[in-house]
Amino acid sequence: MTYAIIETGGKQMRVEPGRFYDIELLPGAADSTVSIDKVFLLENNGSIQIGQPLVAGVTVEGTIMRHYRARKVIVYKMQPKKKTRKKRGHRQEVTRLMIDSISVNGSAIAKAEAVAVAA
């Protein structure tokens, strides 16, 4: 199994080819490709490469599936006995990203397997 630890949107996450992840909003339209080169760690069939801080020559390619807004988070602030109450909500803009492949120096070491859909 091959995976990488990348940084996107100020957060680090473990990604594998063939899976989708919800990350903070990326620029680009749906069905466009994105290349992420901030890779901190790469694991390929038991061999681990750790960057200092980044692994050189490693990129993660993905396809933007869609953009949407996450569930609402309610922020409620209250000071007891002061009649002060504030209720606010926040919905984060999110991009669903399908990881297609992990490449080292331009050659893909791990690709997502094509899934055949029976009609």
C-alpha cells in the first residue's frame, strides 16, 4: 500500500490513490486536475521517505469532484446574569478531491484502479 502525507489548507493529511478527501476550498472548477507538491512523507511498499521539510520530486495528483459547504457550526456565547447572548453560525467552503496518483520525479508509482461499473 502506498500513501503520502501532504499539506493543504494549512492541515496535514494522509492520502492514498483511489480515495476522496474533503479539504478546504481549492481554486479550480469541477473535473479539473490539481497537483500538490507539499509532501512530507512517502511510504511505498515498506520503504519510507521522510522530507526535511519536504520530500523532493514527489507530487500528488488529484481531480476536483465538486465544491460545497460543510455542515453549519453553531457558536453560542453567553455571559450569565448580564443579558448578553450571541448566536452565530459558520459554514466552511469545502472541496471534495479524488486522489488519482502519487508520482516521483514525473513517473507514477501508485495509481487509482479503474472501477468497472456494470450497467
